[in-house]
Amino acid sequence: MAHQEGRVALVLGASTGLGRAVAEELARGGVRVAMGSRSLERVEAAARDMASEGGKVLPLETDVGEPAHIERAVAAVLKEWGRLDILFFNSGGPRPGSFFDLSDEDWRKGEDLTLMGFVRSVRAAYPHLKAAATREVPAHIGVIVSSSVKEGIDHLTLSNVYRPALAALVKELARTLGPEHILVNAFAPGRFATRRVEELDHETARRRGIPVEEARQASVARIPLGRYGDPAELGRVAAFFLSPANTYVTGQTIFVDGGMVRAL
């Protein structure tokens, strides 16, 4: 991977799971990483772990559903390190449920958490990414979406709607920000060993009246590699596309799913 020393990243939704894996991989490559999370306790614990391995890390209490939190996080990064080269957006998944299970408030919260959280993060980070970017070393924006951008997932209506909207926005931003040397890509995970997927397995088991392990094995059976992914596997993929090694891939949704998604 290309040298990343001196670059600065803001990773939102970074205290656990896929967001933390991306933050860890960036830090291993020499990036100074600000980590945002709704839970200050969890993100501080993650930052301590990473600092013990030599990473330069700044933990921030940041709820991506709150516009003021996003502005505050970007300001903290600039105060600490004076620049911003990478924005990576991750958020907790919206509430599970089929169409008639969901209230107007569920739709509003889902939009704020996923789509508008990303919109506001890009707005806040853009001037600083633009200032850091050059043709030779672009700035980068990344966002976690879902395999639902190609195949809808049962009982995840909000994700099935808002994740494809994020992927469409990535296409639009690639066109808008390309002239500024800012590359924008989405990362679509399949089934990973995260707390979110564990919760979904429990919800599936509850709905179907079966043991959790049976629900999990049914999901594993759809994956050609025969297992859930390790978050570090997505972290390594994302870190490459967020690095100076990537100077020409933009506007893409990159699937990291063990071959699970069958749609073209």
C-alpha cells in the first residue's frame, strides 16, 4: 500500500465493528485518525487500544444523526492536526422491520442516521479535503453501505431504501468532486462478524421461531466462502482505496461479501 504518513482521517462510527476496523488499518499505515462514536466510553477504549500499538488517535463523542456533532468533530480534527485528507462515514444500521412495522419517526431517524448523516459530514469536511487534495495525492471519501444496494434484505426496509440512496449519492459526488481531486467510493459489506449482524441473526431467529445458530447457519449457507467476514478484511480493502495508491477509482460501490451477492 502507498505510504500514508502525515495524512489525517476522520472515521465516523468507529468504536466497534467495521468502522473500527477501517480506523485501525488506516492507523497501521501511518494515518493520524480521529475516531467518532456516539459512545465516548467505547471510542476512548478503542483509541487506547490503538495508541498502545503506536497509532496516533483522537477519540471524539460524535452522533452522526446530530448536525452539531459533525461540525464539532471536523473542527476538533482541524484544531488537533490542521488538515483533513480522508473522511470515512459509518453509522449504525437503521431499525429492522418490514414496511408496515415502521412509523414516520422510524423513517425520519433512519434518514438522519444514514443518508443525511453522510450528507452533512461531506459538507463539513469538503473545504478541508479540497485544501489537502492534489492530482498526485487525492483526498478520499468513503462510506459503508450494504449488500442491499443490489439485493434487498428481508425485514430491513429502511436499509433497503437508504443504502441504495447512499450509493447513488456516491456516484453524484464522484462527478461533483472529481475536478477537486477528491475521490468518493462506497463499501458494501455482506455478512460480517459484528454486533449489528449478531443482532440481526437474533431478530431473524425470533421471527422464524428457530434457534439463533440455525438462523446464522442459514445465512452462512448463502456465502460461497462458507463463513462470515472478519471486519479486518473490509478494513484492509477500504484502507487501500482510501490511500494514495488509489488515484483513479471513484464513484464505485466495492462489494466485500465473500461472493454472497448474486446480482450483477
